[in-house]
Amino acid sequence: MRFTAGVFGHGPDGLLEAGSWRPQDGEEVAVEGPLRMWTVGHAGLDIRTGPALGGSAEVVCVGSCLAASKELSEARDAAERGQWEHTARLAGSFVALVRHGTTVWVFGDRAGVHPVYWVADGELVWWSTSATALAALHGRTPDCGRLLAALTVRGVDHLGSGSLFSGVHRVPPGSALVLSPGRPPRTVPVPGRREALALADAAPMLREALTTAVTRRAASAASLSSDLSGGLDSSTLAALAAARGSLLGITYTDRHMAESDDPVYAARVAAELPHLTHRVVHGATQQVRHFDQLNDLEALPITDSPSLSLGLLSLKAAQLAPAVAAGSRLHLTGRGGDDVLDAVAPMLIDQYLAGHRGAAAGRAWAFARSRRTSPHRVLARAARTCAEPYPRALAGLAALLGGTSTLAPPRHRPPSDLLTWCFPLASAAWLTPAGRMATAAVVAEQAAVAASSERPGRLHERISLERMGEEHATYDQISRQLWTLPIHAPFMDNAVVDVCHAVPGWQRSVPGDYKPLARAAFTGLVPAVLLQRRTKTHHVGGVHDGLRDNLPMLQRIIAGSRLAEAGLIDSGQAVAELQSGARGEPAFLYAVHLLVVIELWLSTLRLGREQWWELAPVKEAA
């Protein structure tokens, strides 16, 4: 698994106490100052540097930094003036290290595709993009409370400044780890775009940012492929890439998806792109289903966190097979498009709190009509959320989870509940008393640090983006290990996220107008038929089929649950939910899917120090 790591000596002895550990197969990156840095699995243009050249500052970017050489030099020059945040504005998606004098800033991207974790060890601070690697180095174990929070509650940042391993800290996306001699490590926000943008002003900026994100990636790859689902996001990327040269566009479908309008739109878009070769992959023909290929734990790829993509392993293998056969060196996906082009339901509360009260009330009525529920119930729920600060809502949820009353959240909540700060999911009923206490502790921890000024729309938008970023990172890890094919998601590049999120959510999501920002930005660049689409398809039929056909294997995974062995969940209730889904009955499919991949992740974790790290030769250590 690819990752980046480093060590900083912030005490008077610098790195004298660093010992001689280094990542296995790690390539050292030349940096000055009281630090060392390595990359594992990165090569060539994955590593971009702005060296000191006799000055007091330097910049290193690892991942997909799309900056031109001049732009990278300008970032180094800005760091020389103390403007370290300039590096965060470079095109692409990457982790960056900026040094000015003896102070170092380490930060990832705003979406969390390239996270940063750290552990203090005496006068040393070790950091990495892999929490697992740090856990192995320092003997840390999984934090089951955070896994349970991800599984059983909504509206809670289950990681916060922690990670899925006890004692391994996370730098929240949008923040930087600051390391200075003689001072403890700290995190600070990465200054981003401060001013709000009107949709009309943001459209040309988004047009430039996404075009740059796609065309510079295309220029770096000898052969390129892309998803072409027929949806707006992936089809926009395909159109931008095909405008530059040859592109293989892949549409995956099955017997359920074939009944939707996605394949129709994919074919219509492909017909208007002369440089695109269109391939349609039928799941039925390939005989692939959800949850296939999970029997052999030794054959499963390693990911830094539980990956929902494991449940789609055979589907992804079939979908990407034409790209692999064609020799594609980079594959584009539209993941993250919904998180930046659209907005979440609670954004209407943010609109109200921003002073647009009449418009927010109208949006609430439109929301009620679209969900076939009572407008009065929606308005009442919104009013209660407006009146309750986020820390108080979290404290109430923690008290509910930590209490002794029966916890039986409904499987299907009323639509108005989407306007709440947070609540327990149906899967919370699986928690044992010990599991409830562990989850409550995570929620209470967040309540203690949450800001009273937080807004519900902004909160849910951030949580959604970061979870998508984490999921995309694991999908890329899987694809690189199994098929040697990098997966890129340009919608989650910093420049794209910054522009889109500078537009208030109530402008990005307008009742009856699907993704107006995309239409304003991409008219003339992509086929008109794509921008005229007003629908989005959600597919669940294939999940039921996969549960049914793989039921014995999935029952074994959940019945042998590590979380159940630890006394944290009742596996019997989870198995009952699994069986309901396999019969095609209403079931909380997302929770079943997530529990399966959590258990697979726990079962395949490798936390031996020698599995990730090695002793450097004595001469090098000296």
C-alpha cells in the first residue's frame, strides 16, 4: 500500500533519538532541517519538489500535484516569505510538506483523500498518510468506539482529531500539522477562500479549475480511461478528457440498472464525443455480484480504513477490465461530484440563519412536497434545529447512547429527520451496553470540542465530503494493488472544492433545477443533453441479489464478528438484518455493507512493526 511518512525532531537533540526505523521499501526524499521524509510506492511525477536552493524554504508535494514547474517555484518563493498556505492552492490532490527555517507544515487535501496522521514519541513526532503504518510502528490497536460511531450514528465526525487507532492523531482535512523545535505539535487551519461567491461568479472559476484538473492529468498519462455512467459528474469528466484526445469511456450496467435512464444518457453522450471509445460492461454477462470474492482473506487488498469498495470487488474488476486490457495508466471517476456541485438538505437551515428567511421557508415547503410529507412537520423540525446549538445536540445524543433505556431507532425515519443535527441510525439497535458506552464516549468527545457557531448544512456537507474522500482513497488503494490502475477523482481536488464550497449551498441546490452550478460552468464544454438532465438514479436491486447469492459467506463473517467477540455488538441482530436484505425485504443495507467491510478490515489488519518498517543500515542511521 502506498503511503508517505516522516519524522521531526522537535527537541534540542533534533533527530539524534530517531533511532534507525524507516518504512520498508521506502525512498527517502531529500529535505533539509530537523526532519526526514520517505515515500512508499510513489515514483516519478508522484513526487514534486521545490528545493531550498540555498534559501530557507522548501516544498514537497506527494500524490497528484498538477502544478507547473513555475507554479511550484512560486509556492516555494511564497513559503520563503512565510506564506506556506500558497502550496495548498496548487492544482491537484496531494499531501504537502512546507519548511520555512526550522518550522514545518504538513497537510493533506480538503476532501481527506490524502489524510495526515501523527504520533508524538518523546522529542520526536512521526507523521504519515497511513494511520496503520504509524499504529504498527508504535504498537497501537484499533479504536473500536470510532468504528462503532461510523456504523451507528449520523451527523457525528467519528474521527475528529483522532483516528481508527488509539493514540494515533489525525490532522482534520483543511488543517495543517505544525512542527517547530522546542514546541509541541499543533494543528492550524489552512487558510482557504474566505469570501463567499455568487454562482455566476464561481462558474467560470469552476470551469477553469476542473478543466485544469482533467487536462493536466490527461497530459501526464500515455493512455487514459474514464467512467461514463450517464450521470452528470462522470460524463462531464469524460467530455473534458475526450476533448483533449483519445479516451476509453466505460459504462457498467446490470439487469437493474438497465431499467434506468443512465445507459441511455451514457450512449447519447458517447455519440457526441468523437475521440471517445465507448465500452459497455454488463454485470449479468460477466456473472458478477455484490460481495463476491470475499472468501479468501489472504487475497484481499490492504486498505488504511474499511472500504465499501470491497463489497463491490467483482463489479469493479469487471468494470475496469477494459481499461486494464487497453493499457490505461489513469482512470477518472466522478466521485465527489455530488458533494461539491449539490447540497445537503440541512442547507435550508443555513439559508434561514444567513437571513434569507422567506426563501428558506419556501425551500422547506418544496422539500416537504418532494418527500411527500407534512410541511408543518418539516418547518417544526427545522425550527428545533435552529434553536439548538450543535454541542448540545451531540451531548443529548451521547446521553441517549450512554443511557439504559431501550435503543430501537426506526429503520426508515421521516424525511424531516434529515434536518436534524445528529441521531442514532437503525444499526444502533445492534449495540450491546458496552458498545453503547464506547459509542457515547466518541460522541461526547466531539461535543466537548464542537463549535456553537457550527451550521447544520455546512457540518453535513463537510462530513459527507470527507467520508467520500476516505472511501475514494481506499478504492484507489485497491485498484493499484489488484489492477495496477490509479483512480483519480478530480471533483475532490482542492481548487475544485474551494470554488464550489464558496458558493452557498442554497445556490448550488435549487428545487426543480438539478446542479445549476454545473450547467453554468460547463455549458459549451460538454454535450447539451447532459446538462439538460434533471434526474439521478439510485440502485439497490443488485445489493439484494448479492446478499442472497453470498448469504452463507456473509453470515459467517458477521457471526464471527470481531466487534461481537469484544462484546460491543449483538451479531444475531446484524445477521437478522442481513437475512432480511437477502430476502429482498426492507433492510438497512448500508449498515450491513459497512459492518461486513469493517469485519474484513479488522480480520486483515497487519500491525507487526516489521511488516511496515525496517531497520536502516548502521551507517545510514548514524
